[in-house]
Amino acid sequence: MSVSVSLLASGSRGNCAIVASSCTRILVDAGISCRETFKRMRGLGEDPHSLSAILITHEHSDHVYGLRVLARKVRTPIFMTGASHQAWAKSVRDTDGERLKLEKLEVFFSGKTFQIGDIAVTPFTIPHDAADPVGFTFRAEGVKVGFVTDLGYVPASVCDNLRRCDLLVMESNHDLEMLRGGPYPWSVKQRVMSRVGHLSNEALAEFFANDYDAEAAYVVLAHLSEQNNHPEIARAAAEKALVPRQNLLRNRVMLATQSEPMEPIRL
């Protein structure tokens, strides 16, 4: 019996992950195509049709791009907040121009824990420029997993939700100097750096140094920008902040990538 986390894709071009117990499999976000999701799952030995549910953090395209087709193919419950669903539905049409309906929509509310199989899911509000964005914690078999990307800063409420995690997936989106000197228009740079944008390497390092309880066996850096970050810059910033509390059993830093899935982390 074990809990595992598999990041199938992570970055500005699409996000998708699996959180699994011995009898429940949850897909977190559907930001890559259905075909690619199936391919990456099968590459890890996972059957796409064994999914117990699909959870959506928010409605931005890099988190829902494959949802329409995926929902039709796997016919499993789709969990979203009401506001996220409304925002998604406004932007999606069928071939006749009609708004699509999710046959197995399940609406959840931030702050209220619900159960999927033997996994307890707790959604919590995060600061991002979407309709009702959330992070999640997952509890099963004595293990707690924290999962939060797409946030402009780390408020106290998020810190509280992420305490006592055995595995922590956190955004490390950009290096501030690379972003400032990079190719994005200034308006986009301002949005990314805002308090409802994305978490920088520096901001994540500050969280690790000052507000993180250092309990996780693994820390996964996620949602790295391909334009405004570099994996080794992100890793170095995180590890420097974690040095006083790193050992063989805690805070092993790993990086999720856009182009290929990570091997499952088993707890």
C-alpha cells in the first residue's frame, strides 16, 4: 500500500498530474491534449480508464486544454468550483456553437474537504487571476500531499494548509532577472510579477526559509517557465533556502518538466 504522485506535464504549455493511492487515481488538471495525456500515462504503466476523478485547479487553458475530450473519453467525474466551471463553459463550444456540458460535473467549495475513494481532498483558495483558483492537499494511508501552483505570493492561509506535508509540489515559475530582461511585453511581465500572477524562484525561496515547516520528504518544483527560468537556477535557489533543514530523509528537491513525465514519487 502506498501513495504516489506523477507529474505528467508542468509548465506554461500544459499541466497535468496524477495523485494515487492503492485504490484511487485522481488526475489533477487536464492542460495537455487527451492523446498526450493517455500517452504519458501509459508510459508510466497507468491505465487512463482507471481514473477515479479529474480535479481542476482553475480554468486557464494550460490547465484545461484537454478537458473537453478527456471528459468524453474517460467518462469519470469532473470536480471544479462553480465559478471555474462557469468561466470554462463560457469559452468552450461544440461544433454547432453550443456551450458544452460536463455530464459528470461535481462542484466543490474552497475550504471544504471532500472524499474521492479513499483520498480526502481539501481545496484552498490561492491568489491568482482566475475565477476561483485553488490548491489542494490530499490525504490517504497516513500520507499528506500538498499541491499548489499558479499563485502570486504565499499568504498565511496557504502556509497553514501546507503544514505537515510528506510531499510538496510548489510553483517556481520564473527568475526575476530573466523575466525582466526577457521577451515578454511589459504588460505580461507586470501580470506575472503581480500578487495574482506567478511565484518566482526568489519568492519560493523566501517561503522555504521563513514559513515552511520543512517536514516533506520530497519538494517538487513545478510550473517552471521555459522563457524566464532555468531548471538549475530554480533548483539552486530552493536548495540554498533549504540547506539548514535538508537531510537524506527530508526536502529532496526534484524538478517537474514540460516535455516529459516524472517518474512516480512513492510514499
